[in-house]
Amino acid sequence: MKEAKKSPVVRLKATAKEFNFSKLRADQDNKLANSGETMFLDFQRMNFIINEKEIDKNFIIAFKEGAKDYKNEIFNRDNFDNLSEEGKAFMEPVLKELDQDRLSEVWENHCNSPTVADEKKIDEYRKEFERFYNAGRSSYHLFSKKDYRALAKEIFKEMFRYAGAEVPSNAILEELVTNCNQAGYEAGIFNESHAALSSCSLIPHSPKKALNIYCTDHNHIKVKSDMAMPITTLNNPKEKICDLSSSLEFTLESQDSKNGIIYKEGKLSLTIPEELKNYKDNGKSLFDIIKEYFQKFCVELGFKYETKIQIEHDLGTQIKVNNYLDGTISTIGSDANEEFINLLSKNLREKLLESGVALGGEDVDDIIEVRVSAVMDLLRDYTKLEDNKENRELLISEVADNLGLSTQDKTASEVLMELNSLPSSIKGQVNHNQVQFVVNIFTNLIVEGKSEVYKEKNAINAIDAIHQKIDKAIVEQEKRATNKQDIENDKWTDKIKKQRLSMESHGHLH
């Protein structure tokens, strides 16, 4: 039985268009990270998802096994390159037979492992397993030289190919090899969190890590790094209190003619769970301590000083937490939210299995988890928009567009009727039937979303295309709010100036 998700007390967020990510990169004197060895080892310690396809760690193991030098008493493969052409022609079939025997041994070990599920021991799965093994065999010379950097690049390439994604430029691959590991992107957040928590005698332990990469084209990838750090007390390090979750997002951009990499469109968030709300250090709440470290870290990342740090809920001496409305679909922790997730997961499973959609060897549960999470992120962001006609029509039109419908289409009146209730269903009090309406719509979007529509918008799927529009609307809304505040500030400045001039003119009369 799955553990119920608990409501967060506070979520800190910061965004920046352009910034310096040097603090998230591995140190230049970190030999293991810069040699690629850290990345080579971390492939099996992290969960990678590329263009929404989870990378099976067994395939990484197969690659590494293939790359290992095969040695026996008769012949060492290291000497193959030194043979004459006649010698190579003679030894090639011998080596091929040795390789085949080695593959059988590796596959047998895989099948005999008690941790490997039965569906990963069938012939269809073996084909992909063998492909990764053979790709590793092509890199045996790199393993023999312990060229971990080049090996890590080859593993990344195979991962992108497996996901059906375009392989990024060499400059992006080089950046990932150095920094896409516990010495790079993961280190900064963990270190800052450790410093904040230690003030209250709390310890963060080795986190669960998931790395989502979206490759939009050869020169652009979006990276989303999620970590969940188990927290314990100093006195009882074996009993977990909760998880402290963080999320880091950014875009990596390279230019064909240059080796330089640009980091942009950064987002950083940290979610503090309810279990930590009562911890204090000399009367200062843990929340305030974490907030200070978070702000400091944002500055170190190169976020400008005036970057707005968004606090979704507030903690202080008297805790003020937004009420969770039981009927609101997109509210984290609500009953309706759990009902929505369960219904969407159930409907999506049935639709995927019934429709005969090619799963590409992916596990259905993994697909559902990724897609449902994407829907929840979209709905959560939509609730940040003001409830007005423009934003209601935005959501309806984007959903209709990605379903290949027209809001004037009389033949799809039933679907369009559901669309018309969509914005209010997400934002207001909803009953079971309304939740089912929304579930139906998003199930259809996931399975039947029009690729010709979302690809034109450089999105990876229909949900991503709609989310991009919602994100843009949020940015525009924040700009309007900032401009409005600036105008109000100017008005007050003018009033103060006039008052000051009036006082000065009266002063001359005395």
C-alpha cells in the first residue's frame, strides 16, 4: 500500500532567465568528476528519464559488461590492434565466439537475479539488452584505457537513442559528463540543506535522485533534477522523519560553431514538509534558517539580487498555512486531488492497454507515473492564474487545439461541453462527476494528443504544449503585477515630493 502524500508547509521558488551556474558545476580540482569517473559510477545511482522514457538501469549494466575487456589464457583482446591484417582476419571469428559466450553469461546472471522482474527476462527485452551490450563492446578500448569520460559520453548517446531522442551536441554531452552527477548539479543543494538542517541537529542522508532530460534539438536540452533527501535526527539517525524535496530546472544551449555552453531559464524550488515546522535554533524557526540559506544559494547561482523568491505558504512564530479545500482538484494533499490522481492513473492504464499504443518496451506503471506527474504540474500552475475570461478561454482553446478540435465544432459538442466546465472544475469546488470529466479530457490528451500540433510548438507532448502556454501566461501576469506596483510606487513618490515642496514653501513664510 502506497504511503499517502503529506501536505507541504512551505515551498520556496526562484526563477531567473539568465544566470551563472558555476556553483552547480563540479570543482575544477575534482579529478574524479572531470575525468568522467564520477558520472560513470553515478549512472546506476540515479534515475534517468529522457523525453519521458525511463532508462532501465539494467541496460547501463549491460553496456558496462560489454565494455569490459574479455581476457583468457590464450589471447588478450588488448593485443588485437597490434596484429597483422591476416592475424586480425584469423582471430576475429574466435573473438566473436568468445564475445557471444560472454553475452550468454551476462544475460544468465541478469535472469538469475532475484531483483529482476519476470517481464525483464523475456526475448523481447533481451534484444534491447543485447543492443546495449554490443554498444559497450564497441567501446572496449576506452574501458581498457580507463577513459571514463569518453565511456560516459557513449553511454549518454545510447540512452538518448533508446529514448528515441536526438543525440545532443558534443558540447552538451561534455557538460553532462562533468556535472550531471553528485559532484555537480546535485552537490550544491545538498550542501546548503545540510548546513541549514545541522543547526537544528538534523541530518540529511543520501538522496533519491531523478534526472529528467528533454532534448528539443541538437543544441538545446531542458534538465529537471529532482531530489528527495531523507531527514533524521542526530540522536536517532536510523529513523526517518520525512523527506526534504528539491527541484532544479534549467536549459542548456550550445552553438554548432562554438564549444561554449549557456545556462538559462533557471528554476529552483525547495519543499519543506510539515514534520519540520516545530524545529528551532535559539528561538529561530527552521523555516527562516532554510529560507536564508535558500536566498544565499540563489545569489551564489548568479540570480540577480532583486530576483523574486516566491513563498507559496508562510511559516512564522504563528504558523499560517493556506487551507486545503477538499474539493479542489489541483490542491496538493486534498482528498479530491488523491481521487483525481487515482482515477487518472486507472483510466490511463486502461486506455494505453486497450488502444494498442506502442509502449516501446516501457513499463506501463513508469509511463503513468511520469504522465500523471506532468498533468498535476500543469494543473497546479494553472491555479496560479487569475480567474478571468481570458485565462478560462486560454485553457479551453489549448486543450481543444491539442485534441484536434475546434471550439466551434458542432460534431464534438459533448467533448466541448466538458471543456467549458474545465477551468471552473480545476479551480472551484468539484464533485465526483466533474473530476471524472477532467480525467477523461487529460487521458485523451495523453493518448490522442495531436503530434503535428505540439511538435510545431517545440513541445514533447500535448501536456507540455499546454503547460508552456500556461507558464507564459503566468510570466505575463507577474509582469503586469510588477508594473502596477511600480505605478503605485511612482504615485506615492510624487505625493511625497509635492508634500515636501509644500512644506518648504510654507517654511519661507516664517
